[in-house]
Amino acid sequence: MNIKKLISQLFKTSNSGNYNVPVHSELLKRSTKEKFNYAEWVQTGQDLSYLKLLQDNYRLRQKDVRGTIDFQLFQSGPSNGFYFGNHSVFKGDTFSFLFDKLKDRAEEMGYLLKNNHRQYRDVGEKVKCTDTYYLKPPLSYDEDMQNIDQMYGNVHLEMVSFDERPEYVKCMVNIYSDRQYTKAKPFDEFMKRLLTENPE
């Protein structure tokens, strides 16, 4: 499969048509044990090491240089994003922990979690599981322009697994084009705040 086809499949837009209908959907909830293990992972500082790994690969990809993991960018006017594939560097539950960490970082920016769900689909002889976090900026207005502050746009995070093996994490930032919203802040600034320990 060529890279253009892969990118188009990973970064489907809302008008791309209907794909495999879910056979089961449920709320994405972490168990007490999962929450404890995640908190322990964060406490050890491993989260920052893996965010740095993503940041380094993002910078390399901007220069069209292959990084140490499979990291791809998608950039257009209304939608910008990235994905990274599973790799031997992600030991144990690290891949899913990193997915949750990206959600936490978006919330630290001020984003509000509006939807979190898990969907199962039959794909050939495999079961595809998609975990999703959908975050939106808080409803606030610019005092001078009286427009809604969209920050960087809406944030859509997905982690896709096949037969319980994580395959990739995708992050898309979709901009509002409606005039009632302020102009979105730059995607590169979003990435800096998402992946850098002290971005200020």
C-alpha cells in the first residue's frame, strides 16, 4: 500500500463515506487498576520521556526526515494532525498510557472532554477496537470581537487496536470556519504545548 493511500485511510474526513458499521459501542472507562498503573507510570516520569520521543519525531517529520518510530503528519487548511504506529519501544501498557496522556495534556490546555467511547468492528477475521476521546474548547468569547474562542480547534484522539493489540494512535485538530469563531491558533503551537514539558 502506498503512503498516500495509507494517509487517506488514516485521516478520513467527515464526508468520506460510511465505513464498517460498529458491532458494539460502549463508554470508554478505565478500571481502578488501569488508573493506578497509569498514575504510577506518570509518577516515574516515563510519560515525559515518551512525549519527548513524539516531539523529536514530529520535528524530524516536519523536515521530511524519517524518525525513530513510524510518525506521520497530515496538514491542510481545516484539519491538521498526526499518527504514530506501535513500536517495540512502547513496552507493556505504554502505548495506551500515552494515548491517555495526550488527552490529559489537551485538558491541561483548557480543553473539555465531550465524548469518550469504544467501538468494536468486525474487519475480516479480526476484531478492530477504536478508543476515542473528543475534546472541545470551553465556550468563551473574545471581549473585543465578541467571537467564540476556538483555541486550536476541536481535538479528536483515537487509538486503534486489532485483536487487542494496539496498532496506532491518531490525533486530529479540526478548525471551525464559521465567522462566529475566532481564528484558530497555529497547529505548531498546539503541538508544542501537547508534547513539551514546559512549553511557555
